Amino acid sequence: MAIGKKPCMPVLAAEDKRENSIIKTFNITSLLCAVSIAALATPAQAQTVLTTHRLSAAMASEAVAAAVASCATKGYKVTASIIDTDGVVQAMLRGDGASMTMPGAARDKAYTAIMLGASRGEDSSAAVAKRMGGNTSAGGLAKLPHILLLPGALVIRSGGEAIAAIGVGGAPGGDHDEACAKAGLDKIADRLK
């Protein structure tokens, strides 16, 4: 018999018992946590799936087309964009002759309106810009991607819920952009319930 083997066996057995004890304790604790969580879950807590509303692709396309057409009748070469509440472009139309910078301007005005204005009850990028007081740094907000503190976008609401925003860029002034955005919104307004 080797001298070193006999004393090692009891040590290994003790370590195995300790590991088994730790595993059993962990399993019991995990089971108790799972049971506790299940017991605490009430019907109100179980309702965690959110229902969101958005424009259909067809309605979004109609709105941007109407906005661009409205500006075109006035001789303005614009781009119109609709942004959903996630900040994603849902529809965009660059009108004939619109500058390459206008898709970004239209998108950013709509983004500003939906992200910074809708939750505060403001219905336009002009209202957001006014609240910021013409401060181009606006506490750093203007440095965030896609924030453009200029008039030209309107929040789209359905049953009082903000579901998107339409922005226009390219007319000779934000008030003209906003008028064209309104024409786009008016095109679909009767179907926003």
C-alpha cells in the first residue's frame, strides 16, 4: 500500500460530499425561486405584451406622396418621410429635383417630432424647437443623431396615441415644409381612428 493514497481518499470523499451538498442547496434554492415567482405572478403582472399601432405601408406611402405633391404645386422640390415610434423610416419619397440633403432633413425633423415632442403633447418639430428656445445646443440634445430643431414635421396620432411623424425638407422655410407635411397628414386623417 502506498503511504499517500489512504489519507487522500477521506479528503476526496469529504470534497464530494461538500460538492453534492452545494449542488443540492443550489437546486433547492432555484426551485424555491421558481415557485415564488410563479406564485407571485398575478393576471395583472402576466399582461406584459404591449399592443402598438402603426400606419400601414399604403397609408404611409399615400401621406408622403401627398406631401411631396403639395409642395411640388408650389414649386418646392422636397422630400417627405414618415418615422414610426421606434424611430424607423416607414416611408420616404424624394420628389423630383429634391436635393441629396433633403432625405436626411425630412427624416430628422420627423424623428425630432416623434421622439422629443409626442410624449410631451407637442405635435410638431416647430413646437419642440420653440420649447428648446432656439438654443442649437439644447443641452446636448442637438448633438444626438437625427435631432433637427427646425419646423417641418408633424406628429401623426390615432385615437390620441402618437403612432408616427411626417417630416418634410426642401421648401424655402420650415413653415412651408410644415404646410406640406400637413397636406400629407390631411390625406390620411379620416382613416386615423
